[in-house]
Amino acid sequence: MTPTPQSTVRRPTSDLDVYSDEALLNPWPGYRELRDAGPVVFLERYGMYAATRYDAVSHVLRSPEVFPSSEGVMMNDEMNQVLRGNTLCSDGEAHSASRRVIVRPLTPKAVRLLQDDIRAQARKLVEELTGRREFDAVTDLAQYLPVTIVSNLVGLPEEGRERMLVWASEMFNCFGPPNDRTRDSFVVLGEMMEYATTQAVPGKLRPGSWAEAIHGAAARGEVPADKCPVMMIDYMGPSLDTTIFAISSAVWLFARHPDQWDLVREDPSLIPSAINEVLRMEAPIQDFSRSVAVDHEIDGVVLPAGSRVIAFYGAANRDERRYPDPDRFDVRRNPTDHLAFGAGPHTCVGMNLARLEMRALFEVLVERVTRFEIRSEQRALHNILRGFARLDVTVHV
Amino acid sequence: MPKITYRVGDETTTVDATVGSSMMHDAVRNDIGGIIAECGGNAMCATCHVYVEDGPVDSLPEVGFAEDEMLDCTAAPREQNSRLSCQIPVTDALDGLTVRVADEQA
């Protein structure tokens, strides 16, 4: 046999289980191991490649012709079938058409109209909680704006609004590889999809809501009518949990780094930068995937056509090749290039609203709170999402 | 290296731009003020708004749908020559381009 040149046989592999309980609760050592092993590394346990370095993840996300989304962005075949054709899982013209509809209430201009209401509600909430001194930063603080304001904007009927938090979390679990967490969550996903098809329909949705606007767009022929149920998932999935986890992670980081909290208190103009740094450190969505359309080389490693590559946002954001001292929480860093919102054509469509919700809360918290003290914490154990199930804090005012 | 000139308020700065970068990234790397680029260059925030003033304006790529949508959201008024600098890749053809950074971005 003729030896194949080194450059074409390089295929770093790893037997690391990135979805074990231990790795999900503390992914950073594993991410570092994978980054050091190569630009993309074959995960033997899952039969998929992992992109963990910043440049590789950014490249995958920004090259949709090589790494399309229309064969799904999840880590199991079944889920990739379920969401086929929604905005998240489409490419090219079909993607542009549905994204144009989904982005309408979420542009900077549209979100500006929500600013006063969100700020007023944030102030009222923070004043009440700081008066109490002790609260759960997840249920009492982080969930409030998404659940009261955003779920109303989405506009599902009452029962759907109440179930949205559970549905969203279980749906994201179904993004994982075939494991127990994914399998257990499929039951609830069925309920969510059924609801999106039979209940999220004109006549039942709040007039003027985002969900209703999807049907309006379909009626005008902007998107195919049969896409409405899966497009509902574009709103029902990511609009609550992700922001909630980001807010709770922010409180957790500020509690553990009082010096950084002091910097923001002294100079509230650092809030936008601090929020970017929170998102860099603790990306609420840790990973989605892409299929590989054609053989493609990344820094000497060939990804074969037909394979799947997982883009680990959380790992890219801690890449020492990109961010000096990446594990240090530094509110002055302002890493606007972090990948917590993704990058490229599928960049998070709700980022302007998410930022507004976070800013509104922390603008009032910096006025009132001198220290966050954690009394007890419980991380959510989740295939994809990173954040807290409970975070009991005492605030010093 | 193509030379691109940025006007920010009363200041005018000409930089040696890096081919393959975006104008936004290149401007930020060269410490051109007034560009926030909150979304990291993904046409989602409209805070890297510039007005194209002079030079090889015909060499600029057309405004895509995402950019068009965001240009309706700029803090400073949208003009005929408004662009989001994150959506303009730096190429040799842009040598001699002059843009004015919008005064208000957010």
C-alpha cells in the first residue's frame, strides 16, 4: 500500500462523552481537550465531528453552502425530521422568506417600541425583590420579563402560555444526541408540536401577536401555509429559556466576582459590555450542528460529505486562541464577536430583545444592589442549554 | 492593501484595509470611533452604519435583504448612500473609498 500523505489522513478522534452529566455540568475541561486535539475532532461515541475552536465554529456557521441547515441542526435524526422547514432548519431563499417574517417584530426598530414598558416592568420587579432581600434569581427574577412580556407578545392562548417554559426546555433537550435525556423529552415535544398545529391557529391567537403574524404572512403568500406550525417553533422554542438562563448566569457570575460587579456599579455604561462577557462565558445554548454537504478541509482535517459537525459555541467562546485568559470574567472585555448568538445567516433573531431584557434588569440592579450572595444553587442538567434551575440569593443593598 | 478613509465627526482617518475582512471589523481593528457593532457583524443590530461618500462606489456589493431590513432601523436617518459596514467585504477594488460614520448608532 502506498502511504497516504500525512495531511490527508489526519483525523483527530476523541472518546470523550460531551453529553455525560459530568461534562454538561462542567464542560470547560472537555472543551479544552477537544480544542487542543484539533480544529475539528471526531467524537467516537456519537459518530459526529466536534468544532470547538473559535475559527472553526465561526467558519462552519458562516459557510452555509458547505454546512447547510436544511438537513437539521440537531444531533439526532428524528428531531432533524420534526423541525424540517422551520427558519432554523432551512437554507437560501426558503430561509430568507421565513426569516423575513420571524424577524419583523424583533428588529432594533421594533424592539425600541418595547423599551419603555420593559424598563418600567424591570424597575418594578427589581424594587420589589431588593425590598425582600432574599429571592430565587431564576423563578423570581430571570423568568419574570420573558414570561410576562415575551410570552404575551408571542400570543399563544392561555394554556400554551403556561406550558411554554416546559415545552421550550424539553424541546431543546430533543436537540441532543440519542440519549436518555433526548428520549424522555420526546414525549413532551409531541404535545408541543400537536399544540402548534391545532391550537396556534388564527382565531385562537392574540390579535396583533407575533404568532398571528406568521399566519398573516402565509395568507399573503410570503411563506407556505403548511410551514406555519414549524415556524411557531421558531418563537415557542427560543424566546424564553435562553434569556432566562442568561440572566441567571449573569447573577451567578456577578455574585462570584464582586470586583466585576463593583466596576459595573461604578460605571453603568459597562452594562452592554458586561452582558456580552456573560454570554461569552456562559452561552445559554452550548451547541447546534450542521450537516456537511461536500468534502471540506478545515486546517488540515477533512470533513467528509454526509457527516455531521457539532458547533460548540460555548467552547469557541473560551478559545485561548481568540480570547486571552478566556476563563476570566472581565466586564471590560466587550467581546461583541462572541458566538453565543451564533453567526452567519442563522444568527439569533431575538438578540435585540434578549439584550433589552437583560439591560433593563441590570440597569436597575446596579442602582440598588451592592452584593449578590449565593445561598444555594442548582444547575439545570440539560443536553443543550446551560444555566440554573434554582439560584437562591441574598442581595445586600 | 486598499486604502479606505473614514470620517468621524471632524476627524478623517485613512487606513490600510485588510482584504478578506469586513469594513466593520477593519474599522474596529484600526480604532475608528463611532462604530458599535453590537451584534458582531451579523446584520442584526444596525450599529455599524456608514454613509458612502466618495471613491469606487460602484464596486460595493449590492444591499442584501438582511442589510436592507436593518438599514430601516438605524438610529441616524437612512440615506441613499447608507450601508452597514459589516456587510461590506474589503477587496482591492475598494481602494480610495471614503465613508462617513453615522453620528448616532444606537
